[in-house]
Amino acid sequence: MGVLGAFTFVLHSHIPYARLAGRWPHGEEWIHEAASETYIPLLQTLYDLKEDGVNFRLTLGLTPVLAEQLADPLVLEHFTQYLDSRITAAQQDMIYFERPETADGHLRYLANWYKESYEKIKTDFEVRFNRDLIGAFRRLQDEGYIEIITSAATHAYLPLLGHDSAINAQIKAGISSYKRLLGRQPTGIWLPECAYRPGIEHFLAANDLKVFFSEAHTITGGKPVGVAAGGIIGPYHTIQERYVMPPQRDAPERPTSTFLPYYVSDTRPDAEQHSGVAVIGRNNRSGTQVWSAEVGYPGDEDYREFYRKAGTSGLYYWRVTDKKIGLGMKDTYHPDWAAYKTDQHAEHFAHLIGDMLRDFHNSTGKYGLVLSSYNTELFGHWWYEGVSWLGKVLRHLAQDPNVELTTASRHVVQHPPEEVLSLSEGSWGAGGTHFTWDNHETHWMWQPIHEAEARMESFATRFTEPSNDEQITLNQAARELLLLQSSDWPFLITSGQAREYAIQRFNQHLERFEKLADSLDQGKPKRDLADEYWELDKIFPDMDYRWFITPS
């Protein structure tokens, strides 16, 4: 029968900017946890696949603000300290579970198991990957195994930005960071939160970006399902119930499918029929197998319980057991039981992908694509066994003669879109709207952002021949504005996960921007203050404030 269709994971990797923001609960440990539980295990898995001769493909998003942090020497130095602390915590638990009054043979075994796991993470970080995580991902891309896609510089929520120049700057800063760290021009981009409004494709086309991704309902025109409709599991993209969602309008079904890419139409009066930029929608059925609170794999009774930690060390010693019982009633975790379930679920998922592609081909005669997109940090960090599951899925699919493993840009080149689509506005946030980032608790944030954007655009057009002090001050003001625009701050307020921290960071970057901007308006650029702020963040070293000029 031959190859009938293609498959790619699209993993979106992002952590809020946290350099020098302290440690637990909302500081650099966000990055350290993700690196030890997700990014390094993912690298281990992918390098194992490569060394075993598995011909896999994967699409991986690294937001520029995350990539900058993973490449930062200070963050990496602190990461080593974090790993040492985890190893020590496991060793102390081993002693604790040997004491007569607290003896438990299985918990001691698990403590030792964690100790060895963290030691392996540290060894691979230092030796196998040479303390260079970005370089390790770069090598996989250079060898053709993965495609790394970019994003807006600080994961800004683009549809809610007030000025075209701000969208332009977010994209240009992101591409500049990508080129410096990864040595090439990106061809794909993850729009933060899959948030789209008509016109964004113009900025993508102007910057040679060929493909982006959307939620299924944005393409099909139906009601949100899956992540956007709620009913998900895990700590990501959850909204507290005190919020009232705006009503959703019924939308007519379109003769469109997430199995195919589409060119995005260009609505400008003097434009061609389409923008030259393709969009691919997330496949709901495959996504449900991971996200769903009812049938998602991570909720299996034998997988590690995320919400219960040991009071002695913060390590996880329990399994899900039953989603309906309290945390205090959870049974202890058994890695071998979980590994058995991982095998079963990987095989099930691989069969599901093959069945969907065969059904689509048989019903349409077309070569389809199943695109399954997730937050990377779901795997390993929350769903502890998830990275292993990913690797096993790729092994299964690499052996399926009906399925081609591909990447997003590769698929669009090999199977160009045949239709043009006017894309609906929306996101993969709650309700499929912009509500998560603009509601009654976050609406106050947008006017200061828009005012700062207008001010920065004015500077970009006024200072055509800046002095050295002016240029340094302008570039640092631009960095502060990029950080101010991060979608993480309103998201964390809405979700209630780190409300005070998000407000603090938002106000901090706003205050810094205004001090620098005031000095420029007064004709006395505060170079010393700009240097001080640079030392605190050290992000986007090749920043050019002229990116805030509205493109013609």
C-alpha cells in the first residue's frame, strides 16, 4: 500500500523569564525543573533514537526567551547547583527511610532510584551534552532529525498588542535570537498561545516564515474542543472556576480539515490571493489522548502522581492510583508498572495515528498530515513518563510503512497547500478566545503596554542618528518593553498560579522602561541605568530599537 500520510509532534517549549528572579516557587527553579525533568530527558531520548538508527522526525518549538535562558551561563551554573540539591535530597530520604521509626523498603528504593536518575541527568548534561543544551538541539536540527521553530521574542500575545510596530519587533527579535543561537533562518513559528488575528501573516511573510499552527476550531470554524474547551488535566492552561466565560457563537461547519495545510488568505486590496504563509491545525483526536481529563494517558492509575510530594524532599513517591481519591490515599509509585503502561499507550497511539491517516486517505484519496501539538513541559515534568512515551511512539511510527515521520516545514515544502483559507481569529486558550489574557482582572495591563509601544515607536522614528549613550539606552528600553509584553504576566494572574509574582514582574519592567524613556525625552539618556538593567537580564544582546518602526 505504501506511505499514505505523515505525522509530526509539535512540541511548544516555553518558560517565563526568570533569570535572577530568586528560587522557589516562582524563580529560576521553573527553568531548572523543566531542564531536569523535560529538556534533558527529551535530549536523552532523541539522541538514543539517533544512535539506535531510528529515522525519526520531530518539530520542536523553543521560544526565544526560553532559549536565551537555557544558553545563559549563570542560569546553567545555578542549574548544576539545583541538580546537586536534588541528589542530596534523595540521599537524605534514603537515610530517613532506613530509620527504625520511618523505615520503608520501597520508599528507600525509590529515593535511591531518584538519586541515580538525577546523577544520570547531571552526567549527561556535563558530558554527553557538554553543558550546552541549545547546542545539543542545534545538532539534531543540523543532522535533519528535528525542525526547531521560533516564536515571538518574549511570548507576547500578538493579537492584543496595540501597534503593528510591536508585532514587528517581537518577531524580528525572536528571529535574531534564533539565528545567533541556532545558526540559521527559521522557517516555522509558534504564535504564542496559538493566538491569531487577520494580518499577522503579513509580518510572518515579511520575515520569511513559511508556516504556523492553530487550534482546530480556528480552521474548521466549529466550537472549541480539547484544550480550548476545558476539561483538561494537569496544571497547564487551567482557569479557576470563578471566571465566567463569554458565550460562544455557533459557527457553520467548513469543508476544511486539520489533515491538510492551507495558505492563509491576504485580505489587503492590492495583495495576491494568499500570503504565501501556510497554517496547519492541531489534530483534536490525537490531542485528546494526552490532554483529556477523562481518557488522557497521563491519568492512568500507574503513572506518577504530580500533586503529592514528600514533605522531606519534595520528591514524588506516589502514583495516580485513582483520580477520585484524596492525595493522602494514594498508593506508592512503581516504575516498572509505569513502564509497562507506557509501552501499551505508545503502541495504542501509534495505531491511532496509522488508522486516522488510512481513513483520511481512503475517504479523500489525499495525503494527510496528523499534527499533534503539546506544551513540551507536559512531558517529564507533569506527566513523568511522557518523554519515554514520546520516544516509544516515534520508534513505532518509524517502523510503520504507511506513515511518514516529518516536520512541519518539510511537509509544507513536499506537499504544498492546494487551498486558501480566511482564518478565524482565536487562540488555544480557554473558550478559544483572548479571554485568558484580557479579562476583568487583567484589562488594566493593556493600556500601559500600548502607551509604551507608542512611545517606543516614536523613539524609533525620532532617533535616526543616536549617540552611543542614546543607542544603548534605546536598546535597553526596547528590551524592557519586550519583557513587559510577555503573555506570561496576564496568564499567571488569570490562572492564579503566581498572581503576585506576575504583577511584580509586569510593574518592574514598566517602571524600568519609563525611567529610560523619560531620560531620552529629557535629552539626558541614562546610560548607567541602561547598563545596570542589562546586567540584571542579559537578554537579546543584538537588540535593535529600530525594529519598533512600523513596516511599510
